[in-house]
Amino acid sequence: MSASTPDEMIAGFPHSSLPKVTGEPTFEDLKVIRRLLNTNAMSVSSYVGGGRHGHLGIIMTNEEYFAIAADVFAPPNNPGASPEVVAGMTAAVIAELTRLHRETTLVYRTYHNVDQAIKKLIIEAFDDAYLNALSDEVVGYANCTSLDILTHLLTYYAMIAPTELTQNYERLNTPYDPNQPIETLFQQIQDARAFAVAGGQPYGTAMIINVAYTLVFNTGLYPDACRAWQSKAIADKTWAQFKIDFSTAHREFRLTNQTAQQSGFHSANMMIEQSRDGSMQDTAEAIAQLATNGVRPRNGCDAHQHKCKTCDSVRSSTCTHRAAETRNSNAQYQDQTCLARATPNKNYE
């Protein structure tokens, strides 16, 4: 099995071309380019550097890669044209050496071709004026690695002022809002760290972990996770482990919060239903009482009609017999304006 050529590598990359940067590159330009290149490098598998990040180590410094992978990405050596066979070796030993040589040759060529492919993409993305310092008159950029070119661009064109580094430190320490995904905090820390590296003042792993821990501790919402983290051995307090532990803690917080909200919602619904049932029961009882006692309009008046036998008026203020009849009113009725409340007598029916 042979390694893919650089052009075949490019064709298989998630990003087979990069956005063209016109004019002098800025830090933001390089930030975008590097993220695309990182994805490309990781898309080609490798057991070097822990085996989990493909060929990412090709375009990172040792410090940057170790901060991410907690491992060292050591470039493979050229195994030479053939295995070293010594006189007297058995056929079985020679066969094993040959197999190992083929394997190490594949690893080396894959590494080399990934680097060549990424370098080609970088050169095409930037104007020659900003890269010519690295170009040899005879071999061009053949003596440069992709990391050499990226470092050159970061050093001479993506310059970061001291005030920007101060602002970056403030962004690093921005309080975390637990209503947002915990990944927003992780990205905040990682972006600030990358900016500090580009500015020549990198943050160490212990520092960013301490900052991240302080930010989650200050929310007051992860006491168990914070206690568990503090009890870990120093060797276990890696950035990767921090993200795992507090992603779990944030998930538990969200589940607990959702359960509490749902419980409150059902309690409110139950109260509404109980109130509604009570109101319906009160209404039913009132209707039953009215059916039993008869309908009584406002002010306690009886509903049946009372007519004056003299003038045939119905509880009307025009009835001239009203005053006389109200003298015979039942004492329990106090409203003298309603003849219906008077005790029925011979003049009313």
C-alpha cells in the first residue's frame, strides 16, 4: 500500500481550497485559515502523537499540541530505501524487518505528503509578497514546512499590540453564564489561549484550568463537581479531563433545572384545576339553592308579581296606594321603595 500524493491528499481534504487573503494578512485572517487547516490535518489518521488528532501536530508547535493532546507529536524519521539486513539473519527475521520497513515508510510518506499538501494550500491563499522571504531561488519553498510558513505570517504580519493582549486577558476571565452551553466557556478559554500564543505570551495549561475552574466555581451551581475536581491528583487535572468533568456537571444541572420547572408547571396546573373544580361546585350549589328557595332578585325582593287591586299597577312608584300599604310592611324588609316587600293585604294580590 502506498501513500497518497499531495494532490490526492488535497482532493480528499474537507477543505480542498482556502479563502484567498488579499493584501497584508491580519490575525483574524490567519485564525480562519488555521481552523480550516486544522480540520484538514486531523482528517488524515495517524498513530503519532497519541493517535487521536490525526496529523494536527504538523501545523502546531510542541507546546500547542501538548496542550490539546497531552502527548508529543514526534515527526517520523525517514526509514531509508530498504531495511537493514545483516548477514546471518534468518528468512523469518528478514521478512519481519521488511514488513516493518514498509509500515514505517508508509507512515513517513503520509506525514510528508500531508505537510506538502497543507503547504500548497497556504501558498495559494496568500500573496507572494508576504511569503517571498521564505522562498529559495532554486527550490522555492521546498525547504520550508507548513508550520514554518504559518509561523512567519504570525510573526511578521499578524502582530498583536500589548493593549490587545490585555483585552484578551479580560475576555479570558469573562464570567460564565450557566444558562448557556458549557462549551461556550471552553471556547472562550481556548480562543483566548490561541490569541495569547499568537501574541508571544502563551498561557500555560495550569493557568487556563485555574481560570476555568474559578469561573464555574463563581456560579455557585456546581459544588459537587468542584469538590471532586479539587480532590483529584495534580496529574489528573488536565484540560481534557476538566472539559469532561464539567460537561457532565452541567448536564446534571440542566436536568435538575428542567425537572424543577416541570414540577412547578404541574403544580400550577393542579392548583388551576382545583380552583376550577371548586368554582364549578360553588356554582352548582348556588343553582340548587335557588331552585329550592325560589329566585330572588336584587335587594332580596320576591320574584312573584304583586298588583294593586285599586290601580292595577305592578310594584310601581306610580301607585298612589304605596305609602299606605308600606305601613303594613313586614319588619324584616327595610327597603320601603318596593311594595313587593310589604306584607300582602287586601289591596294586593
